[in-house]
Amino acid sequence: MKENPSVQENKMGVLPVGRLLASMAIPMMFSMLLQALYNVVDSYFVSRISQDAFNALSLSFPLQSLMIALASGTGLGVNTLIARSLGEKRRDVADRTANTAVVLFLLCSALFAFIGFFLSGPFFRAQTDVPAIVEAGTTYCTICLGFSFGIFYQFCFERFLQATGRTMLSMITQVTGALINIALDPILIFGLFGLPAMGVRGAAIATVLGQIVSAVLGLLINLRCNPEIHLHPAQMRLHGDVAASVYRIGFPSILMQSVGSLLVFGLNQILLTFSTVATAVYGAYFKLQSFIFMPVFGLNNGMVPIISYNYGARRPDRVRRTIRLSVCTAVGIMAVGVALFELFPAQLLRIFDADAAMLRDGVPAFRIIATSYLFAGFCIIAGSVFQAIGNPFHSLIVSVCRQMVVLLPAAYLLSLTRRLELVWLSYPIAEIFSLALSIFFLRHTLKTMHEQLESKSE
């Protein structure tokens, strides 16, 4: 008797696209919102120690961003390859990818442990000569990067769940880690319940403990609740062909996010020519903007396996519907972000105990940067579409041009006016440029996809 394909196939190939995207993306959006919350909670408590301590966390962002870039880009390659392999009914490739990923993430964590233990101090001394900032920042990065195996394996096991459509289970691991971090932050920073007050060191310890718990929970959930992925210790080795495929997809994303780290580092150097208050404003902005961008990234995480699966299954109509719904949702989220930053900039800054000088510089900064959100939602979704269906270098081109060709040079040139508020105009200028490139590449990508799928069906 012929089997019913709807029973045999993964839900990503059969559920109505709207319901499927909602079921995949909403848990991820919620968990990413919680991730944004604990990033802000870290800075909220640290800002109560001193502005130097808050600046230390702000200046540590490029190193942490590099770590996230490697974890996220590797995870994107793993996620996409597993989902596409399942769509093509190549379960052996999906398993080889998962087992290779365990080794890849181990190597990534070893690299950043070295950076954390040996390069954190030189990194901060290259940025500032304020002893309190150097000491606090070195301590924070040494712990967060030195024990980075937690965050790398958190990404690893979450991506296995996302690739097979189990985003609700992935959300559980993220939420658990975030809640542990949030709960431990005030206890370890200020020394509650008889514990010693550890300040910035306590914030770092709370962060890595939350990540480690999340990683362990992710492994257990995969072993018990993810039958489409089979992890075997004997097969956990570096399969060169699989690793090459993972990084063929993920490397542009790694490079793209690494460029973002260089951008932040460069902007901090420009802002330091004005004052440390300017870098504090930028640090506060980066923490708060995550409340807007993280849900869109969560939407991306739900969208990518759907597109990859249906691209592998040769269903271009489902791919297109997923893209349309994702763009509309992302633009809607960004519209909310514009309203918040335009209407309540002072209230947002006061979360970090902003003084009069920080409010003076921060209010116009928030309002100017927020205008770029009108275009950013579309660009973020387009970039993930390129990666999901095999044109990751389009994302790389857009990102590099936006950040290094337009935004950073524009910020430098505008800084020569010695008017700080004009420096922030570099954001909307760069986003308009990014929008034009994204539209051009998305049209080309969809046309190429249609032609490729038509030729395969002949």
C-alpha cells in the first residue's frame, strides 16, 4: 500500500506556510527577546557599579561579537545543511553533519579560550588608558571567552533542534539559560545571600553558568526528543567534506558579523575622540536595540530551515510565500522599534542610570539611528534568504558595503565637523544603501532559484 506522504514528511514540507512560520518563528522570537533582556540586565546591574564598569562591558562588545559571529555562522551552516539534507531525504548527510558539528564547535571554543586568557588585556589597553575600564573589561572578557564552550555548544544543540523544526524545544534551552543568568546577576554582582560581591566578575560568571546549563539541557533534549538527528561518539570526528559544506554556507555570515565587530571597534575609536560619554551612549544603544533586532533574528532562525527544506524539496512557491510573510513581519517589528526610540529615548537611557550628559548626547543619537530601522527589516530577511538557498556571498557583499564602505567612512567624515549628533547620520545613510543592494540581489536570487528548480525537474 502506498504511504501517505503527509504522514512521512517533516512538517516543513506540508503545513500551511503561515501556520508553519508562526509555529517555527514565534518560539524563537520569544527566546531571542529573553536573550536581549538578559543582555540588558547585565548592563543594568553593572551600570550601578560605575560608568567605567558600564563602559568596560560596552568596549568588550567587539570581542564578544566575534565569538557570536563564529558560533552563529557555524550554526547557520549546520542548520541549513541538515534542513536541506532532510528535505532531499538524505538522512545520512544530516547525521554526518550533526556529528561533525560537535567537533567543529569544540575547536571554535578552544580558539576563543585562547583569546580570552591571553589577549583580553592587550585588547582593552589598545582602546583606552583608563585603568578601571581596562581592569574590569579584561576580567569580564577573560571569563566569558575563556569558558566559551558553554555558548558554543548552546548554539550547536539549539541549531539541531531548529533544523528539524523543533523550535519550541530550542526555546526551552535558551529561556532556561537566560533565566539562570538573570537570577544570578544581582546575587553575584552585589553579593546577596552571604556571597561576596564580585562586581563585573560576577556578571561574567553568571553569563557563562547560564550558557553551560543551556548547552547541557540542549544535549539532553536532542538525545531524547530529536529522532531525526543521531549522535554517535564513534562518528564525532572531523569529516572534511561536511565541514567544507558547513563553512561554504556559514563563512559569509561569520565574516559579515565579524565586520560588524570591526565596525563597533572603529566607531568606539571615533566616539572616544568626543568623550567617554559618547561610547557609553553607543553601548546603551547596542544593548537596547537588541530588543528590536533579536526578535527579527528569531524570525530568521525560524525562516531559514523552512526555506532550506522546501528549496531542497523543490517547492519554490512555499519558499516565496515564506519570504513574503517574513518580510512583512520583520518590517512590522521594526516599525515598533522606530516608535519606541523616537518617542521614549530619555526613558530608555535612564534604564542605565544615565546622567544629564548622557541624556544630552543620547536622546538625539537614539532618534537619528532609529530612522534606519525603516529599511533594516527587509535587509535582514533578504540576507538570510541568500544564505538559506545558496547565495551567501550576496549577504557578505551587502554587509561589507554597508558597514565598511559606507557607515564607518561616513561616521569618520561626519566626525570631522566635531558635531557628535551628525556622526549618527551614518546609520540611515548606510541602511538606504543596503536596501538598494538587497533588493537587487534578492530579485536575482529568486530568479536563479526558479531557473535551477525548473532545470532539475526536467
